[in-house]
Amino acid sequence: MTWLRVVVVVLGMIEGVWMTFDGTRALIVGDYVTPSSGTHAGQLGPWNYVVKAVGISPRSTAMKLTFVIYGLGWLIISLAFARHAAWAPPAMLLAAIATLWYLPVGTIVGIVQLAALIWLRRTA
């Protein structure tokens, strides 16, 4: 596996593990991981404004379940991509595009993955 494929897989796994963990934790404990002190104590990241703008409550059960399902999807797609499954590259591309809303980290990860996937496709 080339180093660029490794980067795509590792970023996808990180995204998947985090979203699955944070969503599961929010379902069990009642809230996502947020800063416990400072000026942003208890506040969600900038992604919550995007979610609110489309009419979804960021702390709703539906959003928490979306985090878990989306995180598990990332894990499945990342593992399939690592194993060179035929369906994985387009799925990884869609997942990277779909994660751009998750400001700021998901946006950065998505952009890096998109660039790497385009580069990999051009060199294949």
C-alpha cells in the first residue's frame, strides 16, 4: 500500500473512531465531548451551526445516532479501501465530500482525503 493510501485510510479511521465514540458517548452520557473549562466550556464545535442551519438540533438523539452510524460507515469504508475492495474508492470519495460539514477537523480531513484520492486516481 502506498503512503498516500495509508494517509487516506488512517484519516478515515480517525474520523470513524472519533465520530462513533463521540456519538455513542453522547447517547449514553447525554452529551458530546466538549471543553470542560475556558471560554468554550460546554460548547460544541462550529459544525453545530451547519446542523442548526438545516433544521437539526445538534444535541438531539437523531444527531447522536447520525454520528454513530456515520462513524461506523467511515470505519467500514476505510477498512474496505485498505483491502482494495472495488467499491471502496468511490465510497471513500463520497464519504470525504460528505464530511466537509464537520467543521473544522472534518473539513480539513475531507479536503486532504479528496486531494489524495484525486492524486491516486491520476497516478493509477
